[in-house]
Amino acid sequence: MTALLTLERVSKRFRGLTAVDNVSFAVPAGVIFAVIGPNGAGKTTLFNMIAGTLAPDGGAITFAGNPIEGLSADAVCRRGVARTFQIVRPFPALTVEDNVTIGALLHRHDVGAARQRAQELLRRLDLFDKRQRLASTLTLPDRKRLEVARALATGPRLLLLDEVMAGLRPTETDRMVAILRELNRDGGLTILLIEHVMRAVMALASHVLVLDHGVAIAEGTPDAIVRDPAVVQSYLGAEAV
Amino acid sequence: MSGLSAGLSRRRAALLTLLLAALVAAPWLVNDYLLTVLILILYFAYAGQAWNVMMGFAGQLSLGHALYVGLSGYVAAMLFTRLGVGPWLGLLAAIPLAAACGAVIGYLAFRFRVAGVYFAILTIAFAEFARIGFDNWGFVNGSSGLFLPVTQYEHNDLWLLRGAPAMFYYVILAATALVFVLCHFLVRSRIGYFWLAIREDEEAARAVGIDTFRYKMYAVMVSAAVTSFAGVFYAFFYNNLFPEQVFSISRSIEIILGPIIGGIGTLFGPILGAFVLTGLAEALNAVMGAFGLELPGAKQVFYGVCLLLVVVALPDGVWPPLARRLGVAERKP
Amino acid sequence: MPLAVYLNVAVGGVLTGLVYGLMALGLSVIFGVVRVVNFAHGEMMTVAMFIAVVLFSWFHLDPLIMLVPIAAVLFAFGYALQASLINPFITRPEHSQFLLLVALAIIIANALLIMFGPDARSVQTSYAYDSFQLGPLIVDAAKLYAGAAAIMFTAALFAVFRFTPVGKAIRACADNYTGALVVGLDVTHLYALTFGLGAACVGAAGTMLVLLIDPTPMLGPGYTLLAFVIVITGGLGSMPGALVGGVLIGVTEALAGLLFTPSLKSMFAFAILVLVLLFRPQGILGRRLA
């Protein structure tokens, strides 16, 4: 299977601090790929470089065969990479439906068609009943699902999820896991997620990359990395095994 | 039927038609002085709506809109006085120029990430630059002012915009109605949605693929182009242009008062705001006149107090709560 | 033109620039700490100028002597304004704050217009036409006194911020709002104090400026803009930056007035603003208030 996303020796420095140090990995199409690691490991920086919010200082990022490193965030999204934010950012004064419609308008010029697509997605993500509510009035789990819906509306081939489970109770986590699994299985959507919630990682991911201090210290299946001594030492702790 | 696609509810349509009918009949119902007041109100309703496109829709605070008014006015006036070119043709020249100016300001600002208050200051700087520049530019008569020849008042010449107040009234009424309709469609269009996204959260807008630079540029250019007509109208209605007056920051502030008091980002807000503001100001004048008081600056103090009250107590403007009362609330865009 | 003329004009520009710098300093202090953009800055200065004019024409009190009292009055005004009206706006969106101050500016400027009429007033001190001679340099006495007063006032303000407990508390607020709250600092009071200090600067600057120009009520917006140009050029939140910016603008204006028509000199200030905003938005000495 050819890789949908490839990172080759990607680095980012912030005034003397090397946040991401020569990280390389490949995400095959159609998988759910997790990036885990302690806080400050460079996960979000890595994400931001893929998503286009930051430009790497070195290395190459290739998506669907084309280089995307250094492209602006909106250009990257137009290429088919959508993202959510660690701290959710819906459009607060707009309705749930309008939020997702905006996403759908990226590749559709007709507002009516975009709205229909938005409604489909809202149904999928269990937000259809709340579609007329203002985004600012939603609870956190709903806002997270809204962001996912909005990102999906842009019709991506790759979805970047930044700690989408954070702050969710176990039942809500399971719900989100089920939705993501469905999207991946039925729609063939490739998902790259940063996660701390190991429950979700074990349930979803087929590939895991572990970062620590900007360096990739392990890569493999969830079962394999959970037993990797370097990973245990730096991140998981003995209890996780 | 949901969100911005709700369209015109019957009640809204009814109220709007009523208002329009009243406005169309006005010249037969009011005296000349009140007609002039109405012209002023509609002028500010128009200009305010044009400004609203940039601020209310795309979230960019411009405090230098007098620049576009002044430039357009001068272009049309110069073409008329030097070459006898009528205002409608003059408009064809003024619109691209205003849009180009907007593009320059927009490009400088957005390319270099000048936002928020800094952007507002940049717009003020450009308007001031124009004011001082024109004041010292002999070609347009500098500070002595540019005067348009007024040949007659009785015969209504629509082509040259020479004639009775009633003619000007209908012109500005038509323009205001058109701009209202334009905004109605803009808000519901793809570009309108993108503007809202940018206004709400620019970074999130980029994350869903919106080229925010391009759409902000569109907002600035459309706003400038629409404002252009106000400048041409101003020139041909008042028949004189002084840089000190036309480009003054007071003009820019007058333009924004209507939408702010009425409600930024709403469709009807700028119109209501213009009515409230000018209406109350004229009432104030009348009251003071009755007492024999003649205070230059009192009207401005009044404007300031109105602005203060609205900003403190009704930050969304007067229209949203009123609209809710009337049952015609605009779906909040 | 002989070099001496340029030099004279430039020196005059430096001295005037110091006064501008003091005015801009007030704006910088307010923004650096309270994070409010004081659009009524020029108007506050105009108020101070008119107070000086009135005191001079009624009681023959020289502006330089009235410097401290007028600054004190403006301090009180600024304190009251911040504590009562502006404080609730700290958490409101930027354009709301901005518009609040625009409203205040309009009210103040036009109230002055109603009280004093549109004509310029002037203060003719005994030394209004004196000058000192230093070799080839001829310096206006008024400018020299004004410039010197500006330096002294600035130094005093600097000392307050550096050495007094209150000054340190204010800097703490600027650096870390939540931290200041946690440590028990009365932030509302400190903000009001800061606004008062900023207003005092502008009051002092206005009093000095009355020696150099004749005030009219509508002077405000021009000086507000000038203050912004200076602060942005010198660096938002940098106190020395405000002075540096002030001197730069003062000299540019003076020389521009000499080389081109005087009325065009403001255009250069704006040109500088645009250039700074584009190429070095943090300003020459741009840093946090320190």
C-alpha cells in the first residue's frame, strides 16, 4: 500500500529549542495512525507542520505524492487534509449547521448543496437535532463532534485529530471512537491522531508512533509499542503494560 | 428552512414593503427641509451599509472610509468640471479607483498581518494622507475647494444630476434599496459565509480551507466600490468639495455611527441607525432652535453620547432587540 | 541652504519631539499595562492645553509653573475615567473599547468647541520670543524649556516605575495579569493608577505644547494619531521607544516643513507609520513594558 502521507526528516526549532528532530514516518492510506508521547514531545508542532500552520525548518512532507511542506493552512486543506484543534474552535456566533455548511462550501459552490451535505454529516455525528443552536451554546463533547463534522465537510482524504478525546468522559470517548471507526471503515478515511487517552489509541489505531523530546523513539502496532521498554520508561509507566 | 437560508419571512417582507412605500411617498408628504433631512438619512444609511460589508461581515474595522467617499467625489467632480462628463460615467471611473485603493490598503494590511486596531489606524492614516495631499494639490484646487457648476434647479436632469431635491431623494432611495438587496444576497452566498467564518475565527477559517487573504481583499474592495457611489452623490448634491471636510476623520466616524448604533453585521441595522441618529440630531436642532440656542458642536456631542450609550448598554446595536420585539429577528449572521 | 539652518531646525525638532515623546509615552504606558487603546488621548491633551490657556489668561500663571498641577488634574481625570467607565470594557472585544474611547473623544472635543469656540487661543509668555545662542545654533527659549521639562517629567515617571513599590506593582500587572491577582494586587486600582499616570503625561505634554503652538478644540485627533505613529514607530510597550519615536517624528516633521511646504509635514509622519507597520511592526525598540 502506498503511503498517503510521508514525513522525511522533518525538523522544527524554536530559538534554540528543537521541538521536532528529524522525524520520519509514513502513513498508509486507509489506516488509523496514532501519535503519542509525553507533553512537550512535539506532537502538536508536528501536526501543525503537516496542517500548514507552521513551516518546517527542514525535511519534506509529502501528501498523495505531492510536497506540502510550507504550504499555508488553507492550501493544505484544499489538498485534502483537514484538522481539528486541541482547544476547540467552532465559529461561536454561528449555528451548528452553518458551521458545517462553511466546511462543505469549500468544494461546493451551491449553498443549498453544501447545506444538504452538512445535514448528512450532522446526522452521522449525532448533532442533527442541535443544528439550529449556536455553536457557543454546545457542551464540550458536542463541540468536539462539531469540529469533526466541520472538518469532514471539507471532503478530506486525511483527517488530523488533535487530542479529540481530551476532556471527554469514558462513555463519550467510546462514542467518538465508534464514529471514527465507522468513518474509517465505511468511508476509507485515513486518520492521524494525537492522543493521550490510551483507551482510545488501543481501540482505534493500527499504527502508533511514539515521540519524546521531538524524537521518534518507537513505531509499530499498539501491542508492540506498549511493551517497548523505551516507551514504557518515557511515557507509559510500568502500570500500562 | 434554516440558518441563513431562512429567507424573507412574510412579516419581514410586509414591514419592509410598508417602509418602502412610506419612503417613496415621502416627497409628497413632507416639506423641503425634511426632505433634505431624509436625503441625509438615506445617504448615511447607504454609506453605513457599504461600510458594514467590511466590518459586520468580514470583521475588519475601517475608520477611514471617508477616503473612498472623497476620492470618488473628486474623480467625478473633476471629470464633470473639466470634461463635462456626467456623474454616471464618472461613477464608472470612480468605482475602479476606489476598489483599487481598497485593494492597496487591504494588500498592505493583510499581507503584512496588520489587524484589529492597527488596521483601523492604517485606514485613518490613509484618509489623513489623502486629506493633506488634496489640500495641497493645486490641480483639484486644494484647500480652496472644488465647485460644481449649478445651472438650474427646476428642470430635473437625471443624467447630469442637476435638479430638485426630490430627484436626489429618489436616487439615493433607489441606491439604498439596491444596496440592501445586494447585502441580502451577499450574506447568503458562499462568499458571505466565508466572510462570516473569517470574522468569527480567522485561523479556524483557514483550517477549513478558506483563503482568508483573498476573501478579506474582496470584502475591502467591495466595500470601497459600493462606498464610491456615496462620494459621487455627495459631490453632485452639495456641489462643493473641500479636502478638509470630505476626507476628515469626522466623516469617517459619521459613516460608522449608523451601523454601530443600529447593529453591526445586521442587514437593517445601518438603515435604522441612520434614521435614529439623524432623526434625533435634527430633533435636537429643532429643540435648541426653539430655545434660541445656537451651539456649534452640540450635534457632535450628541453623536458622541449616543455612541457611548450604545457601546456601553447595547453593544449589538438598537436593531436586534427591536427586531425581536417586532418578531422579525434576522437569523444572526 | 546653509547647514546652520538645517541644524537649527533639527534641534528645534528634537526639542519639540521630546514633548511629543512625552505625550506618546502616556499612550504607551496605558496600552502597555491596561491594554486599552486610548483613542481620546489627543483630546485629553487638548483639555490640558485649554486649562493652561485659561489659567494664563485669567491669572497670568505661566504654563511651566502650572505643569505639575495640570498634570495632577489630568491624573485624577484619568483615574476616574478608567475606574468608572473603562474598567468593565477590559474584557470586551477590541473594537468595543476603541469605540468607547472614540465616543469620549468626540464628546470632549466638541464640549471644548462649545465652551471656547473654534478659534485658536494663544499663550504669550514673556520669553515667547527669546532664544539662546550656542555657537552657530540658535535655540528658541520656549522650545528649550519645553524639551527640558519633558525630559525631567519622563525621568520622574521612569523612576516611579523602576523604584517605587507602586511602579513595580504596575509592571507586575502588565507582565502577568493573573499572577498579579493571585498575589493579591488590587488590579482595578492599579489599572486606574496607570491610566491616571498616562493622563498625567499627556497633561504635562499639553501644558508644554501650549508654549509652542496655539491650541484649538479640534486639535485632538491629529495628536492622537501622532501619538500612535510615535508609539508604533518607537515600539509599543517600550518607554524609551516612545521618546525615540517622538524625537524621530519631531525631527522629520521639522525638516519636512523646511524642505517642503509646512502643511505637508504630517504626511511624512503617516508615511513613516505605514512603513513601520509593514516592515517592523514591533517598532524600533519594541518590547514589553520594562
